[in-house]
Amino acid sequence: MTKIQKRLLIIGKVWPEPDSSAAGSRMMELIHLFIEQNWEVTFATAAAKSQFVADLEVHGVNSVSIKLNDASFDAFISGLNPDIVLFDRFMTEEQFGWRVAEQCPDALRVLDTEDLHCLREARHTALKNGREFEQTDLLNDHAKREIASILRCDLSLIISSYEMDVLKHVFRVDESLLMHLPFMLDEISVNVVTNWIPYDKRNHFISIGNFLHAPNWDAVLFLKEEIWPIIHEQLTGSELHIYGAYPTQKVEQLHNPDQGFLVKGRAEDAKEVVRNSRVLLAPLRFGAGLKGKLIEAMQCGTPCVTTEIGAEAMHGNLLWPGFIENDPKRFASKAVELYSNLLKWEQAQKNGVEIINRLYPKNELGGKLLERIRQILKDLGSYRQRNFVGQILQHHTTASTKYMSKWIEAKNKP
């Protein structure tokens, strides 16, 4: 019988939906990494399941429903006795971190930040106020909670190199508590490229993204109001197909066949619709992290036009697979150029392959994470002593969060 190496508990804000969001895809990457090491993985969340959640049992993961502000979680985690607990967002650590620390003090606590929420909120605030984002915008209430959560944990996984710099240089978080871990992806092989649908067999522009994510909704509005009218005027008969999970009525009301602006809703197979499109448009005006839609476009050989925020931390010093423009008129002009110019389109494809293969190597990145975890677990006590600020926050925050939770628990009792 194969020996189980470690027992991992993942506590999620929601059940992973890899076909709905980049966060869902990221979670499945982590799950696969640990399953491949023969770890026993349990995924627990207080969220309700939708019809689009991943079938975790098929992947060898135990699924458990838990309750917020309920002592039943204490009994559950004590019985499981995990070696490692991974929180999928800082809000999840706020809710359950103190219980984990109390019941399983020797468990390594890891935070997967997904993206820096305080950065996304700061940029959104600046946009709503009609001004440029400034570093001081980061010093908001979201940041106080998020940085506290990072400091309380033993290790935080940061998906973006830009966000690593923000944490180290703006918030002065010790680098020993952080690990840059972008998407972990399979290599795009020559065989995959050979089987991509060619330029002349592809049609239309595409925009795709979960509509529960505010930056995606803003990008679609930006397309509708300022960018698409220019493109549609220059390319007679062109169409923009808008895909995304959880479209609301306000999204569907943008549907206008006469303007070639077609709201398609959720894609049954996101990669299928991306690989059949000629150019992806992602005019993101705020946000954080790495953009799953742009990774997906590169994997499908679909060139794209995006903004500086869209491309942030995604391509290092390598050439972008398309164009990066913030101004709506220049964005539209580059979109038309990319759509119409075969040579530039094919070069953009090649750029995307190089980015995926050089910056997101699955085995190399996964190996680094596993080694980092092993090193910390060798002497967790000494490692924690070096993070005294984290101990202070654990002590004080645990007290306030603990008694608020117990008050809610008592209040909810019949």
C-alpha cells in the first residue's frame, strides 16, 4: 500500500468552478499538484454548490460542507488533524484561521491570495473618481485586513510578481512569508500548435469573463460604449461575441445584433469558443492578479488586445501576443490591425507560446512550492518565532474574531 505523505485541508470561500473563473482553475492546479504527491486532500466550504462546480471526488478529493460561526468545525478539524491548511482567500482565513490555530496549532497555515483584493479595490476607487491610481490608494481598509491575514499565516502564495513588489516595498512584508506562484501550466507542444485552427478559418472578436467579477463587467461596458463602435465602423459586418458565466439582465440588455454586439452568456466550453475566435479583446481598467482569459487565449492560439492592467505581470520581458493599449481609440485601431493582418496575427500566436512555455512551467513551479513547504515544516516552531508580528496579530485578532464568532454562534442557537 502506498503511504500517504501529508494530510491537506483546503478551506474555500466557494466550491471551485474551473470553467467559470481563473480562481477556480488556480484551485484545481493546486489540488492536482498535491494529489500527484499522494497527499490526502480534503476540500471544505460553507458555500452552497452550483451546477458548475468541479467534481472533486473524481479527482480523489474528499468534499465536506462546513458551517460558519459553528463549533462543529472544531470537532471536524480536530478529527481530521491536517498537516497543512490552505485558505483560498484572506476572508476565509479571517473566518476559520483562529479555529485552525486553536485546534491544530502544529498545522502549517498557507494562504492562497488569488489576487490582492486591496489593489483591485484601490484601482476601482480611482477609476470611479475619474483619476489615476496612486500608491496611497492602497492604504485602505481592505489592505489592513488582507495584510493582517498574510502576516498571521506561515506562507502566502502570490500569483503576480507586481503584487510581490507591492507587498515587499509598500507594505514591508518580510519576503520569507511570501512565495511568487503564478499559474502552473502544461507546455504548449508543437503538436498542439499544429492542430490550432488557422487564421482564415476563424471568425469574430471575443470577450469572455465571469460577470460576478466587477472588472469584467466594466470591461464589457467600456467595449460597448467606447471601443466596439470604432471597430464595427472600420470592419463592416464584424461581430463581437460576449461570453461569461452568471450574466445578469443588465448584461443581456447590451445585446444588439445590428451593431454586431452579441451577448452569448455562459460558454459550455470556454476554450472551444476562444480557439474558434480570431482576436480576444480584454480592455480591463482595474483589477489585480493574473488574467485567466488571457492565459486561455494564449493556450488556444488566439491573439489579444488588452490594457496595461490586463497584461500586468503576465509576460515578463517577452513580447505580448497582440497589443497593449489603454486609450480606447488606439485599442480599437490595434484590434482592427491584429484582426486584419495575417503576419502580425501569426507572430502574436508565437509570442503567446513562448510566454506560456517559459514563464508558467507546471513541474518546475510545483516543485518549488513543495520544496518550500518541506523546508518550513522541518522546523515550524523556529520559523514562526521569526514572525513575531504575525504572532501578535494571531493573539489579538484571534481574541476579537473568536468572541464575535462565539456571540453569533450563541445568538443562532434556538
